[in-house]
Amino acid sequence: MLDKLEEVARTALAELEPIQDEEPLQRWKVAHLGRNSTLMSVFDQMGSLSKEERPAVGRRANEVKRMLEAALTAKVTEMQEKALQKSLQAEQLDVTLPGRPARLGRLHPNTQTMREIYRIFSEMGFQIYRSREVETDEFNFGLLNIPPHHPARDMWDTFHTTTPGVLLRTHTSPGQIHVMRQNAPNPIRACLPGMCYRFEQISARKDTQFAQVEGLVIDRDVTLADLKGTLNDFYRRLFGPGVKTRFRANYFPFTEPSGEMDVECFLCGGDGCGMCSGSGWLELLGCGMVHPTVLLNGGYDPEKFSGFAFGMGPERTTILRYHIEDIRHLWTNDLRFLEQF
Ligand SMILES: [Zn+2]
């Protein structure tokens, strides 16, 4: 029986030696350590052995079993180590290769200007309020004191949709009605930015889409002086404390009185040049005191409340900031242009 154990050990170890794969290893385990292996049959036959033989055979059988188990564990470790080395070599990564530089994105110059405008108005206590770009005729015109057939409608060439009465907003002003109806009768200090659309002849100064930033303030006892003070403060924060501005009278259907605000030409300092068409001034925005009819349409009693509104073109501000000669550059998505900002 002892000889048989030695034979089992010798055979098993010899068969284990060349094994390199998982499958033959499993077969080896079943053959030499499994329930039907020769080694296990030795344990089964212990009862038939004599009392003298039993202790020696039992001890040796256990030793052989432990030896084979240890050999199996060593083999598994060896195979794992080899697999690791193989994958390390096959998937070798050369960290000395220079990497491909990742191109960093940046914000569109107009977005940069818009964010600067939001930042300043936020500091002045305005809340940013967004409203929809597809509007009804009623909100874009009617509620803003521009009834159908009013000649003022000619000021805005409109993109109409195939649904009657639905259009692409021509200005951010319909947002005024939305924000008023949401907040009436509470005071409002809102900044309404967004994209607007007009059926324009595209030129160096005009495009069919453009951003606008509208401002709306409504409270008791708001006056024209508040309008001028707020806008002068805004442009000092945007362009620097020395900036010179002026107000001119104008006409808008939704404000009364209405005006436009100019800034002294940055390029010539007021002497007159090509950029300012010789006037020494650059037009910045339209503004005015909110028309009583618009206040009423928004849910405010014009006897108790007053307010002012203004609308500026951030593209125009961007062009002035960077001396861009053609407004169309802003929306053609040419990276050679955009990468300069
Ligand atoms: Zn000038």
C-alpha cells in the first residue's frame, strides 16, 4: 500500500509539471485529488488494513494529499504570474511617447459679453429671467401696445410660422409681459436675455438672428432719473468709470417717453471717425418709461406703479469691445475667428 502511495505521488507530480492551461489543470485535479482518485481509494481501504499497517499508511496518505494540494496551489500561482507577464508584454504602454494635446474649448465672444452683462446686472439686484423664443402675435405685439395694423409693426420684419398667430419673437420684450404677469403686484427688477429673429437683409451690421438683453424695473415712484442713473452705472461698470454717455429722444410703442442711449466713440474719443460715422457717438440701446397700457396688460395699476425698460444688443457691445468689422463673423462658426477670443 505504501508503494502504491509513492506511485500515486510520482505520477501525479510528473503529470502536473507540463500543465500550462486551466482545463488540463482541472482534469488533473479530478484525476488525482477527486473523489474517485487512487489516493482517495487508499483512504477508503484503510478499514481493510491490519492494525500495524494502518498508522503508517494513514500518515503517508495524508502527507501525499497535502503535497499534491500544495503542488496544485503552486501551479495556479505560477500560471497566474505567467498570464500577468504575458498581458504586460502584449499590452505594453510606452509612456515616453508625447501625448496628443487636447484642444481646449472656450466661450463664444458673445456669450462672454452676455455673461459680463448678467454679472453686472446681478450685482445691481436684477434677476435673470428667460422666456420663450417662439411667441404669439399677442405677446410679441398686441400686449406691448402694438395692435394689428399699427404702423409701428413695420419696425420689425417678422418670421411667421405656418401656424397663424405664432411667430419667432422679434425682440425680448414679450418677456416683459410674462415676467409682469408672474410677479404682479410685486416690484420687479429683471434682466431678460435671449435670441431674437428678424426677416432682415443680411449685411455687415444686420443679421436675421441676434441676441438681446432687456431690462425691466417696476415699482412705486420709479422715474426717468432712475432709468438714467441705472444705465449710466451699468456702462461705467462695463466700460470703465470714465465713460461718457448721452440720451436722445426716440419713439417706441411700449414706452413713453422713449429714448436712445449713446456712448462716446472709443476709437476717436468724440472727434468723429469711420466707426462712429463722424458723429463721435455710438448707439448703445433703446429705453423708456413703461407705457401705462403695457403696465395694465402686465397686471399693474398705472396709477400706483411706474417702471422703465431698456433693450441692448450684446453683439453690438461685443463688436465695440473687440473692434470687429462685420457682425456676420459672430454666427458663421468659423474657428479661425472664434479662436481669437
Ligand atoms: Zn469715432
